Amino acid sequence: MKRSDLNRESFVILCDGNFPTRKEALKLLSSSTVISCDGAYMSLKKKGFDADYIVGDMDTLSLSMQKKLKSKIHRESEQDYNDQTKAFRFTLKLIENAVADGKSVFEITILGATGKREDHSLGNISYLPQYAEVLREKFPNQKISICMVSDYGVFIPVLNTVYLKGEKGDRISIFSFDNTLKIKSEGLEYKTDEVTFDFWWKATLNTFSKETVKLIFNHPAKALLYFPF
């Protein structure tokens, strides 16, 4: 059964990086609507799962397989954006349909986005704040979360001041793509107040010193939080 209720729906975008092994991620593949990039589909099948939709230019699927999977395939042949983004754009259409059906709470989890090639991993990760911005602008009245999960941790995009709950000792790294951003922090072992985000390492490897952390942005900006498992 798909993980959904009267108001909620869960989506998984599966990319062609390292296939997830954590039981929580595998559970999502069984309980969510799965949108697979075409390059990831055969790995998905080999692991005993299936996709609801397959998105991409289909260059990794044989013609016989494409014919067999015709009802699941949504071809995107343009090369300006990567397959993860094509799958994300298709997920937007699914959310539009679900909103029309009365649902208002959505969870998007991206799996398999890292590993194999570092350039692909960096590209996939860096898209996350853009996706969050698109979701906020396109669906201002819906509650939509998006994250990227690997076997080693989770990336969460943030666009403004945020409150975080956890436990003392929880680890966190902060990344930003805006060197004009200043983040005043409360509840972290190392203050971020004077950090200039001109290199990605500047606010990494921090730790919760309290159970509640507040990150106060001086203006809206695209940023990423990483929580290692």
C-alpha cells in the first residue's frame, strides 16, 4: 500500500547513483509513489522493487524493455537539465493532480543521488535549494517537504530562518550558495554568526549543544543542511 492518507502523499525520486541499503529508505520504495530515472530502473527491479513512473530520455533501456514498460514511461529528451531534475519536474505534475484531488501534505525523498561519480553527486545535491524554491512558489498553500537521503546522511534545503529540534551531540553541516548570507546561530557548539559563505567548508562539522537550534538568516537565501547518520 502506498504511504498516503486523505491529505498526505509520499513520493520517491530514484536516481542512478548508489542504490540505497538503509531499511528506512527501502521501506519508502515500497510505500511511496516511485518516480525512477531511466538509468536507475534496472537496479530497482534487480532489488525486487518497481516504479510507478520512469522518466528520462530512455537511452539506458532497450527497445524491447521500453515497449514492455510503455505505460510507465514519460520521455524527456532535452539535455539542459539532468535526469533528477526531469524526474522532479514530473513529480510537480503529480502533485498538481493530487492537490486537485484534495491532498495538501506532500513528502518528496530523493534516493540514489550520490555515489559512482562525484560530479553527478555534487550536481544533484546543489539542485535541492532550487527545488525547494520552486515548490514554495508553485504550491504556496500546501505543506511540502523535500530531502535527499543516502546511506550516510540526509540533506535538507532551507530558504530562510529555521528552528531545528534534535539531541545534544547531533551533528550538522551548513552550506550556502550566497556569500552575502549571514546566519546567526543559537544552540550550536560553534557559532556561525561571523561566517562568510564563500567556500563550502565554512560552516561544516558542527554539533548541537542544545536540543533546539535556531538559524537566523539576515535575508532569504538558498542553503542546505546536512545531518550525518
